[in-house]
Amino acid sequence: MVTILDATTPVAKRVRHPEKQNRPDTEVKRKPEWIRVKAPTSKGYQETRSIVKEHNLVTVCEEAGCPNIGECWDKKHATFMIMGEICTRACAFCNVITGKPNALDMNEPENVAKAVREMGLMHVVITSVDRDDLDDGGAEHFEKVIWAIRAASPETTIEILTPDFLRKPGALERVVAAKPDVFNHNLETVPGNYLTVRPGARYFHSLRLLQRVKELDPTMFTKSGIMVGLGEERNEVLQLMDDLRSADVDFMTIGQYLQPTRKHHEVMSYITPEEFRSYEKIAYTKGFLMVSSSPLTRSSHHAGDDFARLKANRDARMAAADTHN
């Protein structure tokens, strides 16, 4: 059962994860050398942080405790998390606050667009909390953010990382019609883990959502990611790759799950860099245009550079197909 918090409770007193408070503590395994990162201290990091705060924005970099925040913010890269900082879901892996969300900020699309322009972003990633409380799951708000960025910074390419819009008829179609350059929706883990890791979601609904994007707009790049180290078997990961290719997904990311607190899902294993490279090689043989597989890979890590490579890889594949014809 999820405890719903009064949104008027001061943030300082709010329990971040009320639904996890009564869970037993899980073991926090010592991190191996290959996934340790330095604390963010650079000038670029501080400048990015200042811009984010000035425009009253929320980033998934901060809310999810991303290990790459120092590197990305130093380069003026940030993933904006729209529709507030409170999620209606209670995924066992996630560090975003759970509870009753506040009303949408009608100024947010314009504020995000201003920040994109001020930071000079050539590629921006927009994600959100789950908003099951809204009739459209937040689809209209995604639309408005995309339109505002297009108006303020026409040259910027836009990648969105959306919730699943479960039981929200017409929501997906509305977001796709706004023409983001990349549509990302993460499966997060193998189907056998959903009841314990992602209980509010449905594996085959998420898979169908990605497939539907391609049906609506075959030219739109699609992307999905998973975490490993949650107790999955290797053959389950390989089957998931086949499922994504059956949905015509272009780009797959694979990263190590890192446990935010003792109340979150335990890290069952740390996957070695060699195993990540093996997953990457196999994924390419299955037909993905792009694969990012490493311990510190996250959905939006190096997203701008990856988008350029994604376009180049598609162009090369199309040229090769023309030659054979």
C-alpha cells in the first residue's frame, strides 16, 4: 500500500519514500573500483546548477542521484524532469519522491525553453515523473514543453524520456504528434522482475508503447534502456533485446543498477565491464542502430553525441541497403 502525502507538507519534513519506510533494510554492497566517481566541484557544474535553480527547474540528474552529474553538468548537459518532483509510482529502484503531486506549473514549458537557450544546448533530454493523477498522464504538458523549446531554440534537437501513459487513451499519440527527435521509454528490467522492481508498470504495455511510436511515425528514433544487477539472468537480457527489436527499437542502453538507500531494491550483483561489452556486441548483432552498454551508462548520458551517431548509423544502413538493391 502506498501512503499518499499531503502536498502542502513542507518539503523539509516530507518523507521521501513513505511506501518504503516499513521495508527491512537491505544490504548495501561495496561498489567495485570501476563505478566510483568523483564528487562534482567544477566551475561548469556550478554554472549549470545556477541556471537550473534560477529557472526553478527540476532535473532527474539530482532527483535520481545520477552518478554522472559532475561530468554532464560540467559540459552544460542536463536532463530536465518536468511536471514536478513527486511521482505517483513507487518503483523499488527509484530515488524520486513518491506521493501526491502538486498542480502543474504552467510556466514550466517557457522556463525549460529559456534554460535550454541560455545553456546553448544543441540536444536536450526531457523526462518526467509518472502523473497517473492526470487524465492524459501529462501528455499535453510534454507537448507544450516541446513547442516552447522549438520556439526558443529551433536548432536544438529534442529527446523525450516518457512514462508509460498506462490507461491514458490518446496520450501517446499526442506526444508523438509533437515531433520529438527521439522517443525514449525505458523497460528498466526483464519481465520476471516487474512485480518486485516496477510493480506499477506492465512489461508488454511498455513494449507495445515503443512499437506504437514507430507505427505512428516510422521516421522517429526510438530508444529504451534497462538496468542490470537486479537478479536477472543473461538469457533474460538477450530475450529482452529480441523483444525490443521486434518493436523496431533503434537504440538500447544498458547500465548498472545502483541502490539509492537501504530501503530500495538490493544490488544483486555488479556486472563487470567485460560483461557489458559482451552485451553490446550481441545487441549490435541483433540489429540495433546504437547500443550504449557500460556500468555508468544512463538513458541520457552522452545523449547529444549518441544522437549524432544514431543519425549517421541510420544513414549508413540506408545507403548500404540502396547499394544492395
